[in-house]
Amino acid sequence: MRIAYSREAMHALLALAAPERARAVDAVKLLAEAGAGAKAGANFNELLALADGSEFRLAPFSATGDLVVTTADGTLVVVALSDVIGSLTEATEQ
Amino acid sequence: MSDDSGRETTVQIIRDRAGEPAFATLPYPEYEELLNRARRVSGLDAAINAIQGEVNRLGLIPSEVVHRIVAGEHPVRVWRLHRGLKAVELAREAGISPGGLAEIETAKKDASFDTMVRIAKTLGVKVDDLMPAIDEGVIEEHRREVQLRDIARRISEIDSMINGSKGFDSGAVRETAQHLISEASSFMADRGGRFDWLEGIVEKARRTIEEINSTEKAIMETVTGTQSRLSEVFSDSLARAGLFPRDMLAENKPAAASNGGRADSADDGADARADPAGEEGEGGQLKAAGEEGERPRGWFLR
């Protein structure tokens, strides 16, 4: 799958410490590779959905960080990093 | 109790005359729980709407750009190549020299804000999109440079205050020395190592403050003592003057001042105590105010 980032995601990524940044990019690449090898979007079902019926998923890249991703036209879109909306993980688990 | 759909509930429905539900009563803990859930759902909806809005704006950036910037390439270069622009083209459009652009792209030089605005406009991005990836090593190096620059500036300020041509302000020197100690101590604490040269500077700053405090204390004691002795001399003079009219006393004062500050008296002991020249000889800095023909007003540092 191709990969694209929202501006917010790019800025959040650049603001991370170098090791976290590398982990996040690796996670994105792995996710895109898995998505390309499987049926379109199938792997995303295994990721934590933001809410019932939501097309956005949380993909962990470190003990404290998640990527908020979705797919659009065969592209994996990194929408945000969970630093921005970290509390949503907690909210969706309740 | 059960609701209309047969589920068990503690909620009581109060109906109107037509049999339609009008009010619902429920135990307070359940009411609180409902409120909490509503807040969570509301927050989640707002967040999802915000994300959806972001995606809809389609401000998406391809990974080729993001990954290269993340890897450390300068955003100006990455975006220029992404837009298919040659360096000379971007330089011309942005109104800078190709050499200047090369220095920016290789992070050898920071561009001015105006230049970055012109580059961003030419590349069709926002200025903050041209911010390079943050590198902790670079940040630490920058922080160290800033701290050292501050320390050097304090040293230069103190040197200028002490040796410069402007008037000497002991309070300003003390304050700057205190800043210097604080900044140098902070620098050493942040890095946890031994910095003999910096410790030497801190020690000199401490000694400077001690010297100022000690000198000021001596000055205050001198001024207070002299004031007291002059008061005695003046009182003696008045006593000897008997019932001299006030206007005659006023005429006599300048004569006393021009006479080395001595009170006009036959009392040699009193004269010696009142002589500010003695104080001048000790410190070399203290002077009696009042040149020829000028009334003495106090003491100051030259």
C-alpha cells in the first residue's frame, strides 16, 4: 500500500524523540506492507477501532504511542499520533 | 421493574394523561453513570469529527516527503525535489542566491523568517512544514551554545561595568555576577561533570560580590560615622556661637566647607574628626562632594 500522512501527523512525528520517531515510521511501513499483502484493509480489523463502526484504527508503535490510521483509495493514511488523542484509547476500552 | 422493551431497569416512567412517557426517574448513581457515558460519547464524536475533517481537507503528504524529512534531510530540499524544482529556480523565485539556498538546504545557515515565507510560498507549503526534524543531539548542542553565550555575555558585562568608561554601579555588578553564578551553576549541574574553568569564573564572581558587599558596608559605616561626627562639630560651633542669628550662620557655612570641610573652631580634636580628607586617603575612592564654591551635599563613588 502507498502511505500518506496528514500535516498534523507529520508534525507530531517530527516532534517525537528520534528513537520514537523511527519506531513510528517502522510501524507505518510494516502496516502498509501487511495491508498490501492481504485483502485490502483486512489487517486493519485487528487493530483497535476508535469507535464502533469507525474507519479509523489505532496502531501501536511503542509502549505509549499509537498511530491513528485509516485507508483511502488503497493508501494507508496516517491521520494522527495518539499523543494528540491519547485519551481516546481509554475511552474506547470502556 | 421493566421498561417498554421488557429489559430490567430501575427507571420509573411517568406518563401523561395520553399515556405518553413524560418523565423518567432513576436512582442518582445511575443518573451520574449516564452523564459520564454521555460525556465520553460526546468527546469521542468530537474527536472523530475532527479527524474526519482532517482527512477531508486532503492535506495529505506522501510518505516520500515525510520519510526523507524524518530521516534528516532538510524540508526545503525535500519539498523542492518533490515539486520538481531546480535549486536555481527556487532561489530565483524566492529572491535569494543559489549559494544561499544551498546553505539553507544543508543546514549551514538559518534563513530569515521573510526568506522562509518566500520559499514556502514558492513551494506551496506552510512555513511550519519547512521545520526540520528535531535531533536531540543538535538541541543539546544548541542549548549548550546558548548557555555558554549567556555566560560569556555576563562576563563581558561585568568587565565593562568595572573597567568601562561609564559610571560604576555596584548594584548592577552584583546583580550581573549573581546571574553569572546562577547560569554557570546551572550549566555545570545540567552536565554533571567538572568544569574547572567555569568553577574559576564562579569563584571570581563570588569574590566580586563579597568585595562589593564589604566595600558598601564600609562606605555606609564611614558615611554614618562622619555624619555623626559632623553633627557633633556643628553642634559645638552653634554652642560657641551663642545666640548667632540664623542668617549669620548661613553665611559662615560655605567658609567652613572651603576650608576642607572643617568647622571653624579652635577645637583641634573636633576638626580632626570632621575632616573628610582623612576618609579620602583611606579608600582612594570616597570623595567629599563639593568643589570650590559648591556646598557639600554628601558622598559618592567616582
